Amino acid sequence: MYMKSVHAAALAAAFTSPKDIDINDPTSIRSVASTLAYGTMAWYSGNVTDTPDTIAVFPPPHYWWQAGAAWGAMLDYSHYTGDSSYDEVITQALLSQVGPKFDFMMPLHYGSEGNDDQAFWSFAILDAAERNFPQPDDTIPPWLDIASNIWNSMVVRWNASSCGGGLAWQIFESNPNGMHYKNSVSNGGFFQMSARLARATGNDTYLQWAQKVWDWSEKVGFVDENYNVYDGADSQDNCAEVNKLSFSYGQGIYMYGAAVLYNYTNGDKTWGDRTSGLLKAADSYFSPYPNATNIMFEHACEPYEVCNTDMKSFKGYLSRFMWATTRMMPATLPRVQTLLNASAVAAAKACSGGQNGTVCGQKWYVGGFDGVSGLGQQMTALETVQGLLAQEALPPFKAAEIKHVTDTNSSDDSSSTTKPAAASATPAPTKRSNTAGSIFIDWKWTVLTLSSVLVLGFA
């Protein structure tokens, strides 16, 4: 069922030049999103090679986490546009990585799996659960149960022996790069997971943990009084000095978690104020120059030409979570549209490279393709453009609306069945072994360190 090429799945769709997008025309948006999705999936061939080393992942230098992020982008594509061309490939990719305990602890990828990596895969799984995305059959637990399993594997890693709590960047002692660093993306990811599971299940254990992680994030200084989200701190000095480096995806991760809690608590003012504050602080990722008003940029690295492969994808996650925030807190929509409508036009113009004029560049504020292409660049444009359709799509389902949908033949809707889905917040009784499959040195940290010299305190 899964062996057809993702390229073949989209060949029937005519290419639409992204630079010609009309953001007021849903048909134009869908056509451009289709072109950008095709460009994203052009980086993937794992469904054809279908080996443990290639399935679900993208070629080096892309890490395992970015594959999870890419499948989240493709789930958004399916949901916002209604185009199911890639659904079978998405399903295959997600289910191939669940791991022996159905918690996305994959022995093959232990060498590069940290808490933030696992969190990004959880975002995709939660997207599938909240949209009743079909699974092939009952041989694997429902999406919501898998999301709960991920949460259970993470909650036991909360470490109060330093910094008063928090998750470390990494998971395994044999991966020393980041074991003593507590970062905002791991903790913000756990915060967002907890918020979404609270809403998806009605279980207030998740709500209590979301509140706990937020309170800790503020206390330790990862989220400041103006709602700027900073990178992290070293637990070896008890997180005494926060690394003021900041990236767009951290801002978006906390923002959407707060918005989900605003929705779940029926408009609680505290969570509304936090969501609004995080959205306001996100202004620092827009308008790099007077002639680039409301155009998004990665302020820690783009102006200095030091963005690594990971960083070139970060803008996409801010776009993803800003658009998602509007469905949880509609009052944010006007400001989000002001920022992302302009960014979508600029991103589409940046996708004018290559032989077909559809390859995306990195810098959206240059008025066209800048010659710096890659998977991350395709994903960021895709998330920003397809989110223009977010208001037409159904909002995420919540408790009692989420079903376990199975479809033994994805091309025949008559075979679909549904069952109630339920997940419990019951932490696993013991910690997972910290024996990793391999030792992994993550060069992201080197780049972050070098970059911080240039941009410390920029935000």
C-alpha cells in the first residue's frame, strides 16, 4: 500500500508558481501549497527504499527530530487543503517510528534523540489524534494513547535535583552533549504536550503539569516578564545564568500551549494574557528592515549568515503555532493575519528558484530567491502559506470528539470504523534505561555557542 513514490502521488497536480500567489483566493493558496508540499516531499524517498535506516527520515544533515517536524507539516497540509495525496505516506512514516513501547523511543535513533526531539514527534501524533486521522487497523494503539505514552516517558525525566526542576536537553548519559543543559524547547514541548493532552482527554493531571512547567519556566527565566522565550541554562550552576539566545520556534511552542489552555479553561484571563504576551513578544521575529514590514526572519542567525540546517526550519514552527493559536484564541487572529499574511507573500516570492521556479530560499525579505535552498526552507514556506486556510478547516477536536478511526483500505471510506479514544496520565513506574545505542555529538550546540557571542541579548 505504501510503496508508491510520494513524487508520483503529486504528479497529477500542475505546478503553480508560488510567487504569483493571491492570498485572498483559497484556490490560489491551495495550488501554491500543493507546489510547496511537493517540493518538501521531493526530499524524501524512504517510502520507496523502505529500510529501517531510511523510513520516515530525511537524508543527512537532517536529524531525526526534523523528520517528525516535516510529518507535522504534511499533516497540516492534508488538514488545511483537504488533499489526501500524501496521507498513506504520512501514516507509514509515523507508525514506523513508534518504538517497541509505542512512545517514540526509537533504539535506532537513540544517538540523536533528546527530549525536544521526542516532543516534536509528539506534536505530529497529537495533530493526528486531534483530527481523527485514520490508522490502518487496530494493531497499533490509537494516536491519543501513543501521545499519552510519550508524555509518560517524559514526565519521569523531570529532574528537581538542579534548577528546581525541568527537563534536560538530552535523555541518555552516554550522550553527554546537553545532559547538563536545560532548554526551553524540551520544557516548552512538554508544556504544550501537557496542555493539549488536558484538552484532548479532560484529565486535569495534564493541566496540573502544564501549570507546573509554565511556573518553572517563568521562575528559572526561560520566559521573561515580557514573554520573550530564551534558549536555556546550564544545570551545573543551577541555571543561575540564562542563555539569552532566542529562536522563533521556542516562542511558538509556548504560545500555542498557552492558547490551548485558554481554550481548555473556557477563556481564563491568565492564559489569555500569557498568549497575548507571547504573541506580542513574537514581534521580534518580524520586520528586519524598514522595507520588510511584517516579514518573518530568524533574528538570531539570518542577519549573521550563521543559521545551521535546523535553524533554517525554525520559522515554519512559529508560523504553524501562530496559525493554530488563532483557532484556540480567536482574538489573536487579526494580529496573526497582519504578520503572517505579509510573511506568506514574501515566503512565496522566495520560492522562485530552481528550474521550475518553485524552490524556496531562506531569507524572505530579499524579494525573491536568495540561492539558499533546503528541506527547512521548503517547510517554512509551506507552513506559512497553508496556514492561510486555517480558518476554513475544523479546529482540533477535544475530549469526547476524538475517535480512534481505522481504515483497512484507505482508498475506500466505507471500510472506516470508529471507536472512542481515551488516554490516561499515569506516569510509568520506572525510568527507562539510559543506555544509548551510540554516542552522538550534536554540532547544533557548537553553532549555538558561537552564535550567542554575536547575538546575545539581541531579542
